[in-house]
Amino acid sequence: MRPRAPFWRVAAGVAVRLVMVAIGVLLIPPYVENWKLQSFINDLAADPGIAKKPPEMIRANIVDKAASLGLPVHTDDVRVTKSGDAYRIEVLYVVHVDLPIYTVDLHFRPKA
């Protein structure tokens, strides 16, 4: 028979798992919202009617969508350049996440 693990080892293992879950709960939402913004940008870039729109309107659409997702994207963070019949869209923004004892800046770069 195997001897039982001391109580402190079990408690430490449970505590580590709880901390990992808590960190995941705080860090996963910005990644999900970035994925939604990336999907929007991909759909926007694939739209055949986009070639008729001015870059300022495309930029405003992206900033509005990011605001609806709660992302800190500003007009200066969005680059829209025309390449032939299509547009190249690039966004760069930072999400600041405050953890209890550490602060993380998550850098996102969705593009299409």
C-alpha cells in the first residue's frame, strides 16, 4: 500500500490549481474578444464592396466594433492601406490586465 500524502502537499496542490484557474479567468476574455475582432476584420476584408469605401470609413467601422467588444482600440491604432483592388488592414493595441500581485500588458495585432 502507498502511504498517504501529507495534508500540506495536497493543500499546496489545490492552491496552485486554484491560482492557475483564477489567472485563466482573468486572461482568457481579452483573447476571446481579440478573436472576435479578428473575425470581424477578416469578414470586412473579404467583403467585395469594401473597395468602394474610403479608408477612413473602414477605420471607423473597426474602431466602433472594437469599442462594442470593450477593446481599447483608437483611430491611430488602425492602419488601412490600399493594395490594388483590396485593402490591407492592421490593428495594434494593448490590453492592460491587473492581476492581484502582477500587471500584464497583452499586445494584440489582428490583421487581414
